[in-house]
Amino acid sequence: MHISDRIEQFLSSSAFAVAGASTNRDKYGNKVLRCYLQHDLRVVPVNPHASSVEGVASVTRVADLPEDIQSLSIITPPDITEQVVEQAIAKGIRHIWMQPGAQSARAVARCEEAGINLIADGSCLLVVLGYHES
């Protein structure tokens, strides 16, 4: 499947999650969350250390996400990404977008084994959706 088709499938979800959502507005985990919000998309931050990010209630782990979330953006170091991917597979997440720098060969392989629609080619959600600082 072509990457544009993978992105289209990812974005067709009714709700999204951001693993690695940060309370620090300079971090990409915060910018990706704000990008979803800028496009009026329903998004849930995943952050084990904050009860909310950008005024949106967060969950501490992927397993705690609402059932209707099928698309997950990951903005974490590669070793953490591997853990997040395992949680996402167990949760039944169907679409994963590893932001540049979050990828690991092991995490990519696990997504492919699980039949997940994966974006891990260096494509950036901020570019695709058109993020602007606010």
C-alpha cells in the first residue's frame, strides 16, 4: 500500500491518541497534540506523569484509552516506542504513526507482524496536517 493510502486510513479515524504527549510546548509530543486540536480532531494524550495536557484529560497508558480510538501517534524514544507498540497491539489499535525519531526496527517489525497500518517512513503529521505555532 502506498504511503498516501496509509496516511488517509490513519486520518479517517474518529478519534486519535498521542503517546508521548508532553506538557512542554517546545516538545514535539505537545506540538502533535496541538496539531490535532487545531484541526478540531478528538484526541487523547497519553502521559504517565500528567493528568492533562493542553487542557485535555490524559491517560497514563495506552491500555486506558477509550475503545473508539484506533489511530495512535507515537512521539517517544525508540526503546519506549517498542513498549507502546506492544500496548497498542494488546489494545487492538489499528493505525500507528511513528513520528520521525520514534522508530525502531523492532517496533516496525512488530507492527507489520500484527497487521497494523503503519506510518514510519519519516512522514511527519505536523507537515501532513499543516501545524502552526499558537
